[in-house]
Amino acid sequence: MSHKNSDGSIDFSAADRPLDLMLLRTFLAVYRAGSLTAAAKLLRLSQPTVTGQIRTLEQQLKRPLFERLPRGVTATRVADELAAQVAAPLDELAVLTERGMPGSESSEPVHLAGPAEVVCVRALPALAPFVDQGLRLRVTFGLADDLLEGLRAGRFDLVLSAIRPRGRSIIAVPLMDEEFVLVAAPMWAERIGPIDADDPGTLHSVPMVAYAEDLPIVRRYWRHVFHTRLTGPPAVVVPDLRGVLAAVVAGAGITVLPRYLCAGELAEGKLVPLLTPEDPPINTGFIAQRAGAPERRHVTIVRNHLLHSAHSW
């Protein structure tokens, strides 16, 4: 069985028998995905097969690797230490075995995921010049939790996330700060008139445009600026902030948008800020990648250039 080193860490080399590479590969997939089902899809195995391989590895180590939850699994301290030791060698081995085949550095695109608005308005224009230099890019849109799960499972190389990722399997650094602005078309701004930061009552009868039924961005603005809860459903729901922007510019109502997305419309007078609080709501976005992933030149180029470009965003 495994033993402890003098520093308290676990010595997996002292197991009763050499650890099988296939079992370790399955373990790492489950560890990164946080789910037996997701790992099975990634490995193209059945869930019972993955479950059996994890049990076999746990029996060899005589230690539990995961705690089963109603949805997914959570890693034990033993799993954290095992992943820290095997992730880099297994990833390097995968690169070696796939070199020269479809999916190698010469042919594998960089898989970038994130919110549609940030990717389209900021990331893609920043990365466009590198396409002529050989960069191949594949983009996926989605919600942060879903995309981060895909990152853990190895489906993406980089994820732009509106939330800070948790866990040791992902490394994330701040990318950009988004300032949120309460905006409307000039016609609505004139009808509404001045707004009292202590009483947003004049806005109750104005149609609200949002990207989701529960108005997450707008509700946050109301809590932060007006110190009150927002009540009432949105008049228009568009699951893309660029659509929200277009609807509000056309006069559909009011909304809260990140300043970067509507800066041009504000400068041109197509939109008007309804309020200029001293302390506007701010959200920090992150760029995330899988811990222990092998270095790939184009992934590094994309990551570093986005971090550099974000200084001017």
C-alpha cells in the first residue's frame, strides 16, 4: 500500500504493485471532470467501466480517492496528492504518443471558450492577426460553470470566465474588470428624467430588457447601487448581451450592460447613462486553464496576448 514520507506527503511509489497507466489515466479524467459520467464521455468508456477502474485503483492504494456526491464526486486529499504527481507526466506522455497524428501541436486548434459577448467583442478581434501566422482556433460559447467543467475534462484549452474558478485542477488569473452601467435610449432618458440614487421608484414602470428571466446583472446593480431588491419580470429577454444592447438602442426599454460592450453607443449618443454612481458595480473576469496541462506554443500565445490586450480593454 502507499506510505507517507517524512514530510507527511503520500509516497505512491511504495504501493504493493506498480500502478497501471490506464487506471491513472482514468483517475486523472475523473479528478479533472469532477464526475464519473463526464470522465466516461471524455474517455469514450462506459460509466461502469470507469467506476470499476477507480475502485481497482483505490483497492491498490488502500485509500479512497473520491467521495461520491448526489451529483459528481469530490476529491480526497489522497486524490489531490496523486493528481499533483501524475498529471504532468501523463499529459507529456499523451503529447508524445499523439505527436505527428491528428491532434498534435502541428494540427490541433486552440480550443477557447467563454461568454459570447466577451469572446466576440474582445477576444476574437485581438487574436485575428495570429490566424495568418498559423493559429487555428475553435470557439465555444456558454455559461461559466458549464465551460469550467469542460476545461477540467480537457475539452477546452482556455476559458474566459465571469466567475473565479474553484479547486486545484484549474489555474486562473484576472483578465479584465467590467464596470456595469444603467443605460437607455435618449427617448427613455427624457421620459424618465433625473433618478434619485436613494429611490429608484421612477424606474418601476419602465420596461426592462435582460439576458435571463432572473435578471442577474440588473439585480446586482439594484443591490449595489440602490441597496434594494429588484421586483418584477423583464419585458424582453435576449440570451445574448449584444441582443440586449440592440433592443435598448432601438428603444425597447432600459438595462444594465458592461461598459466595454456599449462604449461606442454611449460615445455616439445612441445610449445615455441614467445614473453615474461613485461606486459602480464591478465584476472581474478570469482566464483559466487546466493545471498540469502540457505547454503548447499556440495556447501560450493566445493566453499571453489576451492578458496583454486586456490592459487596453
